[in-house]
Amino acid sequence: MSKTMTTSRRSFLKSGAIVAAPVVAVAAPAVAFAADDSKAKLLRLEDERAIEALGRNFVRNFNASGTKGTSALFADGKAPKLAKNASRLALDPAAEPELLEIAADGARARSRYAVTVESEHALEGEGTLVQMARLQGNTATRVSEQRVLVAEYVKLEDRWAIADLRLA
Amino acid sequence: MAGKAYPDIENYYYNWTALDEAAIGAAIGKFVMEGPSCASGADISLSGKTMQVVCDKGTTGVDGPTLSYRFLTGNRLMLTENGGQSTNAGYAALKLGHLTFFAHMLPDTLRGYAVVVDDETNVATVFELWFAGYAKRKREVMREVYQGYVHQEGKEAPATRHAFNNRLEGAGYFWRQDTGAETLEYYPSIAYTHWVELTRMDRKQGYSAPADYIEIGHGKYIYTRTECEFSGIFTVYAMDTNALRQVGLRLGFNAADELEFYVFRGTGEWLGQIAKYEDFHVTTGGPMLPRPGPGQSANVDATAKGARAVYRPNETWQKMTKAEVKAAVEESTRVFAQRVGAGSGAAGMAANVQTPSERLAGKTATIRYDNGPVMEYQFVSADELRWRMNGSGEWETSRYNAWEAVDNVFLFGHILHSTEDHEGHIVVVDFETGKASCYNGYLNTPYWANEAGCRTLFGRLESAGVPDPGIDRHDFTEDMLGRCITYSYSPGLTSMHLYSTPQTTSWIIFTPTRAAGLEWCGSGAQVKIRDGLYFLYWIEEACNGTLGTILLNMRTMHDAGIGYHCGTEGLSMSPVAALLGHAGQFDVAKYFQRRPRGKKA
């Protein structure tokens, strides 16, 4: 049996709305039960938002300062190298994560985001074409590719942090 | 050393005289008060008029001058620059519809102006021209370009200007001047041009040089060319691309060190239009400003008057003597040092190399070249062959790679280590027709020992089951003439070949925004193997000396190629390949009729 709950913002909000509806319609014992359930849902919603914010912060910091600028977001304070020559990440601001799972104990989570990775490759060599390309300013090539940003999170005392992160 | 005005040898190899200021000034002094000559008679309609041309900042940001002209009778004018002292000089003017073009030098200086005015809009383009601005080649004409207008008393300055843009990129024209000079002029770039001298030289070889492309409007443009690395001659003309007429100026020293200083009228023919690769809405053009890098000094100043990106390979490549070549080859000869192919992770020009074929392994073959050697081969494995020349001597072992471009047609290459000139054979063999062709590369060429030379050999292939072609051979072709093919070697490294003559390959490098940029060219050959399958070579002359060969398949738009190169790092034979695109073809075949075909060994 899976120990994790799979959700996305949309599915979560949908189930939240279904759960919320009886809150005002049922008798007291049920209200008490619903209140407990809502509290759990609320906590989960807060966790989910915190994790999503963490992901966005990672992308923002990476684009601003590279891997080193993301260290503080990791549980061990060390950011892994993402991919050779990766210079920029782009999340579709309107897109939802492909996956956002929070463990049943609420202590760990993982996510998968579709991401565009821009890599910068320096033009190497001394051939004529390369010399001419450099002379007119083509010092490096940018290549964009669609990848998946896979992250695992751990809940610390006061915040969520990234436990592991890689591009798939 | 001065010789014929237009040398019989390629411009790359001509020993251009290092003219100094005194020699240049003396030559200008002879003609400055006469003004430029004109074979068809200059226009004198400016006589008695005055004109004040107000210039904006130049292309490099330098302040533009205000030029106050008074056109006297005959060919004299008086010029006041920025309200200073008045100077008399000879000039010549020409009309092209509502465009007025005039040009002059200034006495006791090495400079002058060429001006294009649109009489309907009063918008003007001014070229300030001067010699000795490039210290290493003082004979080279420098130019700064200013947009501006003709001041009209009591009227506001016009808001519009002529504009650099890419509208001429990809066009080609034939021009015939009133002097009788005929040229094919390709505009394959926003910043460079390629031209072929049809009458002044033997039309075998085209050349590339920096250019300006400026739109006036309504099909009218201004073009300039500076023959950097060669004579340094400057050409500027205004043209009407609908009427196919031009008026312009030619200024500079030819190979006889004679000053060419004349205005010309010309008529043209449209050669066609190839594809452009910028985004559809983009019209950005030149000029390209210089950046530090190979061919330019690190402290190059993009804001200096007249500065622009100029590819100067002849200044920078390392030329070697025969002894140096011998030592370098002995020190290091690398033949297909790494087996590259699909999935090998190769980079640069080998990223699109297909997996070498193993199908020659185990075969034996003899190739009998007409007026050339008889080559016997034993293909021991996919990478190793044994060869013997002319049926005598020891069998030698060489590393080779082969690619099967279409079924039973192979490209392979190997070095002939024992030869004095460190020869390489790059061979196409057709096991269905029995034909074979070879680009026989060699070093120790007359000008620089590390620059490759190439002999083209045609012959027949003898091997088990291969038919005798009789007297049929592969042959030189004009199928590729005027074509432009893009070669994408790896991300960020895409060039376009322009086959401007049957014996010229020019290559143009795309900028990050896919505008065509810097350009260079060299001699070569184009051989047809089968319909849609062509075997080409070019030499990167005065540049790095590489012999490039490709077997180009127009049906798959892929190629297999082999480069043969010698530098201080030694001799190498390496695979190259690209993903191809067909940018189009200029219609130039008729300009190459009644000429000797190709150059066989």
C-alpha cells in the first residue's frame, strides 16, 4: 500500500471543495469530524504551497546565481550540479507540476516539474568556421531542451527543504 | 611588387605592394583637381548649385560632418567641412533617376567623399573615404558611413533616413560597367559580399570582402565593397534593382599600383534570390562592428571611425616552410584518430558524421587513374587498408575510414605516408558503375608549404563483380553552380556554401540571429558522381590551408566529408559532416560558357 498521497493543485482544490461542502450542511459530530479533516487538508495545502514556492525559488536562484545560489534551499546546504553547461531553467508559470506527492506522515515529499533547460556550449576548436563564428560574436551556443526537474523534499523543524534534485 | 593591373594568379597569392602615405598622396595629387574620370561622361547638372549635407553620427558613433558644397562650372567644387576653410577639388557626378551621386578627393589629403542624395526626399548617405587608416595595409580604403539630409532653407530636416538592413541579403546581380568591366556580384550576407571578375580576371575564382547594404527605398539601394586582404580597392554604387541600373565610384590601387579613380554607370541582370534564415519579421542589417577574436587584435576599438568586422585570415594563420611541415608531420600524423559516428559524442564539425561503413573490409580493388597512378588496395578491416602504387614497391599500411553514401558508392580516405608531399587520397568508388574519382591532396605547395593543394583524378575501379566503365568517367559538373547549401555541423556552427563559379566555394557564417555574416572563399571543384550525388572540394586558401572534401547527397540532404589539414600540430585527416539545407540557386550558368572545363591532373 502506498504511503504517499498523490495530488496536484487542481485535484486537491477539487477534493477540498467536495469536502468543504458538507461542512455547513451536516450535524455537529460530523462538523467536528469535518473540522479535523479540514485542518489536515489545510496543513497539507500549506505544505503544498511551501513546496511549490521552494521549487520556484530554486529556479529563480539558479537563474540569478547558478547552482551555488541555491545551496540555502537544500537540507544539507549543498546544491548538486544539475547538468553540464545548464545555464537557465524555465518553468511554464501556468503549468502545474506533473506530480506532487506528500508522504502520509507529512515529513517528506517529491515533485516532478516539466522544465525547459537552456545549456550554453562554448564554441571550441580553431577551425576556420569557428574562428569566423567567434569573430562575429558567436562565442557560445545556447541549446534548449525539455526536461523534467525531479525533486525530493524533507520537512525540517521550521520549513521545507530540498533533499535531492536532478534533471530527468 | 607591381605587376599587371589584374594578376593572373589568385589574389590570395599576389604580393601586394605596401604603399605608404607618400606614394598614395602622390597618386591622388595627380588626379585630385580633375576629379574621377567617367567613361560615359559625367553629369554636369550640379554646376552652379549649392548643397549643404548635414550628417548624423556615423555607424561607429563618431560625429558626422556638415558638408557645404558649391558646385562650380565644369568639374570643380568648393567644400567647407563643419564651417571651416573652403577647399577646391575636382568631382564627378552621375544621375540615377531622382538620385544624385557624386564623389571627390580633397587636395593634400588622403581622403574624400562619395555622396548619394535622393532629390525627392532630400535624404542623403555620405561615405567618408580615406587611405592609410589601416596601418598594416595603407593601400586599403577605409570608409565611414553617415546618414543625413540636404538642408533646405526654411524647412524642417526630414525625419526619415536611408537605412542599413538585410533587404538585399540573398540577392545576386550581374553588372556591366561603362568601362566594360563585368562582374557577378552576390550579396549572400548582411555584412559581406562575394564577386567574380568576368572580364578583368579569368572568372575562375570569386572573392569575398566586407560590404555595406543600405536601402534608399522603392527598390533602390546603396552597396559598397572594400577588397580587404587584396588590393584594398573600394567600390560604391547606388542601384535601382527594378531598372537594373547603377551609378558609382571605384577608388583604390590595382595590382599595378595604379590609382583607379573613376565613376561609372552600369546595367545589370538579376541572378536570383536565395533564402534568408532570420525570423520573418527581422530586417536588421549591418554593418557588423568588430569584436576581439582571431583575425583582429584584442584591443580592437568598435567605436573608431570606420571600424567594422573584417575577417583577415591571411594576417593570422601560421604559415610554415617545407622543413617545418616535414617536422610537424613526423611529430604527429593523425588519421581518423577517433572512430566517430552516430552516438560517438563527437563535437564540432564531426557531430553529424554517420557511422563509418565496414563494407569495404575484405575487399581488394585496383583504381587506374587517367594520367595518374594505379592504386592497388587491400581493405584489411573497417579501419585498415594496404596500398601499393603503380604495381611496384612495398605494400604500405594505412588507417582509413569509409562511408557508404548510397548503396555501393563509398567515400574513403587515407594518407600516403611515404610520399614526399605527405599526400592524401580522398576517393569515391562506385561498385555499380566501376567509376572512381580522387581528390589527391598534397602539401609543399608553392606559396605556403602547409597549405594543401589538390589534384582531381578520374579513373576506373577494378574489383570482383564490378563492371568495366570503358571510357566513361565521373566528370566536372555545373549542377552545383550558383547553388547555396547550408551546412549545420553542430549547434551554433552553421555555414552556407555558395558555389559561385565552377571552381569556387565561398562559405558564409550565420550569426546567432541567423543572419548571414562573415564570409571567405577558396578554389575547388565540383564533380558529379550520380544524379543528386556530388563530390566537392575546396581549399581554405590564405586562411588555414585545409582541403575540405564532401560527398553531398541532395536526396538525403546529408553529406560525408573528409578534411585534410596540416598545421603546427601536425597532419590530420578527419571526418566532417553536416545536416544540409538548400538555400537556393543563382542562375549564372551562361556566364561560364565557353571556358575550359575543370582542371584535371
